[in-house]
Amino acid sequence: IFVSGRSDETSMARGLDAGADDFVSKPVREGELIARLEAQLRKVARIRARFTVDSTPTSENRLQFGALGIDLGAREVRVSGRLVKLGPLQYRLLEYLGRNAGTAVSRDQILSEVYGIAADIGTERVDVLVQRVRRKLGHYPDTGGHIIAQPGYGYLLERRAPAQ
């Protein structure tokens, strides 16, 4: 939760674009801040419950898409064996796309399932998140596991490596 002495729309938008889930202007009312914190904790609990995976190392705990591997137990992502450090939101996006590989998911679904928020806000933040994940994964031709845009709808993670 971003707390700021500024209350103008531009400052709020910058705070949310920087990754904040909520924005509160000073002076902060104690009851409101506690309620917002509790709402965020409930959201995190719902997300964790959706993505809880047994940590026993089995193939069920690993998603593999060509050179892209997602270890669900360790919450690690590797491309061609190289560890890729992702932020928590970036990892949740990639895990969500991986669990739905080969299926196009809408930006609204990503907002709901990854961000844990209703789709009553702009979906452009999804495009920015996807762009950042793509940048961190790098470009590896013919390795598979690419995030493919579905214009006017959303994204999908390709299910397998392209034919060689």
C-alpha cells in the first residue's frame, strides 16, 4: 500500500503503476488504513490458496515449455538452465499462464487471477507486466515457452517448443 502526502491523480497513477496495490493519501485515518491492510492480506491469502502446491519434488511440481521451466515447489523459473529472477507478481503471471498453457487468457482474467482485483480498472498494466516478464526471460529463438499476444483479448503461453 502506497502512502503519500500527495493526493493528485498523477501521483496516484504513478504509485499504482510502480506496483502498489493501493494508494492512501495523508493524513491517514487509522481505521481506514487497517481495513485496507486487512483487505490486502485477504487477497494474498486467496491467491496463495489458489497456487498452493505440494513441495515434494515430482514432475507435477514442474511445468516445462521448451527451454522454459517453472518449478512450482521452489517458485523458480529457468530458461535453458539459467535461473531467471522474477518479482512476485511477474512469477504469478508466468505461473498462471503456465497452468493455462495453450489457452488464451484475457487481460481481465489476468487482472482477477494474478493481481487479485476486479476488471474495473485499465488493463494496460497487464501489458506492462507481460513486457517486463518477456524482457527478463530474454529472446531464445526456437526454444518454446513464448508468451504470445492475442490482439484485443489477452495472452497465451505456447504449450510446446516449435518443431525443429
